[in-house]
Amino acid sequence: MMDTPYWEKELETISRRDLENLQFSLFKRKMQYVYDNSPMYRQKYDQAGIKPDDIGSLTDICRLPFTEKEDLRESQERQPPWGDCICIPPEEGVRVFQTTGTTGTPVKIILNNNDWEKHFYRQFMHFMKGYGITPHDRLYVPFNYGLHIAWWGLQAAFERAGVMIIPGGGISSENRIKALLEYKATVICGTPTYMLYLEETARKMGVSLEDTPIRILIVAGEPGANVPATKKTLEKMWGAFCYDDIGSSEISNFGFECIRQKGTHIIESMFYVESIDPETLQPVADGEVGELVITNLITESMPLIRFRIKDLVRFDRSTCDCGRTFLRLDGGILGRSDDMFQFAGINIFPSALENFIREMVEFSDEYQIHVPKQGSGNPLLIKVEPKRKEVAPEELQVTRQRLIDKVKLNMTITPMVEIVKMGELPRFEAKAKRVYRS
Ligand SMILES: [Zn+2]
């Protein structure tokens, strides 16, 4: 097996103790910085009666109030367009982004030259080395970049590191398949949903993606890279390794999966992470599922302290087979705390259901989950469709029962599974909507 390529080996293999010392000094410095430069943070900490000097150790951090997405929205409404959450004069900005707005008014992001040229570059180099990408690779980006941070960062940093970038925005999926063949792309990025869709498109065109030079898929924006069945499907379809990339526009990209594929690493030299119980807001132990809270230790323009990103994760602090000591998210992002739903008294993550559905090869990769009102007595409904015309109806019924049994065994609930016509469920090019609540 190839040696692990590192970006900053000394930091990536640092002992936990030294890392915690480093994180503590960076955290203190950043807290003082936001207190001095962002009226929103100064007010937040004054209201809570806490000064930066009151933080004497990493454990004290849990006394600080969280930063919610809503705080950023309110700040920007108070003082459009950037709000009083930023720490730089807007004239210093060289890059702007905004969130997708799928959960409300988009939040605007501004970055100064230091953040964009220095800090983001450093972040993305961790990704590039982590995935084992070299200057010989060619990255195909099958998207319009727009105002979303997602592919701008990869594009700018990888290009600077010598990787050829092939932009594929503004054209049809068919033309994207043609382009990635023509340019002999070796790396492609996208949401897991779109990577599935693109493969379906290629198959209809009579193209087998397994036979292309693509060797790496970088997937972001949804769980999936780490939903075992989805990952396996993607790797098989594309004949490539599939690696997770996690981040958000507000806090930027902070996690990558290494070539050993043993969970998603957090760049802990640049970010401080905590895991909390979304109900009690108290810390949860390593190995337990909790909601990710993340602090930006390095950036200058709009660093966020204790940001509730609403992703559910499970921490693993053991050293990875790659040699990195950076904490890993076991199974990547397990789901969104907003997406998690309760049924028959248990918490259900849609990604866990997705894993069972995608293990059933007779069904296509599209599905819908319909969650009934609590206490209505109605069953949980899963809609699936056949993968191919040739699958016999009897075979579909057997698979349907297998899916029901699997969910029952693992989750102690009995879902209703409806098989709809092939192609009836909607396809998505970006983030998919598959959970519907009544
Ligand atoms: Zn690793």
C-alpha cells in the first residue's frame, strides 16, 4: 500500500496532549479577537457575563454560548449585507459566498486575502494530500460554481498545487460525460446523489464509467460518502475510490477522508470540535452519537466560535492507520439533527434507512421516506422503484420483504414499502429531498 501523503506531517501526527495545548492557545487568541472585532460576539459574551480571560482550559469552553445559524441571519438583517458578525472592514474582502438557503434566508460570507490565499489553501491541501491526489491528476467539476463555496475552494487550491481543472458548469449531464472522457479526467467531485445520477446518464449513453481513467470521487453536501451501501455502490459504478469532503459555507471545509477510508478526519490544527446532546446541550462521550459543534481557530474574516452546524457525528480519537492523530468522524456525517425523526418512540436517521435500501440491488438508488404524524397510528412509508425493467415482479416482492425484515431487525419498526414505477421518483442534481413529513 502506498505511503501516506501528508501536508503538514508534524501537525497531523502530533500527540493529543500537544494538540490540545495548541488548540487551547489558538482558541483563546481567537476568542479575544472576536471579542475585540465583532460587535455580535462582544454582546453575546457580555450578556453571558464571560470575558476571554475567564477561559482557563479547554473544558471551560463549554461555558460559552453557542453560535446558531439564526444569530448570523439576525446579525445580517440588523446590518446588511455582512452583519456585525464579521471581524474585518468589508473593504478588505476579496471573496464572497452565501449559503444555499435551503433552511431559510441565505447567510453571506466574506473572506479577506489572508483567508482565501493562505488559510483556505492550507485547508484544501489537507484534502488533496488526504485523498492522495497529485499534480498529475485532472479534476472535473460538473457544476456551476455560483455563490456557493463548494467547488471554488477545490478549484483555487488544487489549481495552485498544479492539478489541471476542467470546469463543467452550464452543460447537460450527457455533455459532462463526453467532456470527462475527452479530457481524461481522473478525479470528479459532486454530491453522492449527483454522482449516482451521472452514472445512470452514462449507462443510458452506453458508457461504462468503470472503464474511464477516473480513479477518485470526492463527494460532499450529503451523508452518502460514508453510508456504507452508497459508498460501495458509487465505488463499483465508477471503478474508483470514493472520499468524503465535509464543510459548510459558514465555517468552510473542515473534514476529509484519507486513503485508508477509516472515517472522516477533522483538520484539528485549524478547527476545534465538540460533540453535544442536541436536547440537553451537554457533551457526549467519544463513540456516542452527538451533534457537531465547531470553532474556527485560524480564519480572520468571519471566524465562528462554537457553531452548531446541526450534523450528527460519532468521535473517534484513536490514531488512524494513515498515522494521523487528527480525530475522525466514525461513519462521517451520520445525518442532520434537523432530519432525524422520531417514530414509535425511537430516533431514526434517514441515512441508516438509506443504507438498507441501497443494499437491495433490485431497487434503484432513488427512494422516499414518508413520516406520518406522531400518534396517527399510520406506518412509516418507504417508496422505492425497480432498478431495471427486466426484474420480475415476484423478485421485486421478495426484495420488498427482505427490506422490511432488515429494517424490522435493525430498528424494531415495521415500515410499509411501496414499489412505484421505474423512473417515477424525482432525480436531483444537487442536494436531494427524500424525507417527507405529514
Ligand atoms: Zn487516516
